[in-house]
Amino acid sequence: MVNEHSGEHGEQGVQKQRRYVYVNTRWGYDATTTVISVKIPITFLELIDKLIQIGLFQNRSDAIREAIRLLILRYHEVVYGGRPRQTPG
């Protein structure tokens, strides 16, 4: 784990947010990750938990990462005008 917080102040004297970066080795590749906080409807969380319960995902983080990966693939062409390179997973 690496703490990227330098203690410096950003523009207009606002202190930078503390952020931790993690390097995970999974599925044969290294991934640099960070922790974020999101609010989602309880029903979404219950459905994610059911996907975990039936064995489609190991945990909530894996399920949410896959959802984000699919979102990025879906909108990549709209944002960048081309197909994304192959992503792990």
C-alpha cells in the first residue's frame, strides 16, 4: 500500500484528499487500485450479494469492478472515438 498524500495544499489552499493506492496481482496481471466510496440503492447491493452467493463473483469489489469495466467498454467509443484495447477480465 502506498499513501499518495503529500501534505501539500492544492489551489486556493484546499488540502488534497488522502488517497491510498494498492497493487494487486490477480488473474495473472498487476492492477494498481484505490479505494472509493459510493452510494448505491440497497436493492442493487442485495442483487450483487445474490450474484456472490451463487458463485458468479468472489466479493462485492469484484462484482463492482466488473460493472465498471463493462461501463467503460460501453462508452469508450463515444468518449474517445475508437475501440478500447483489450482489458483483463
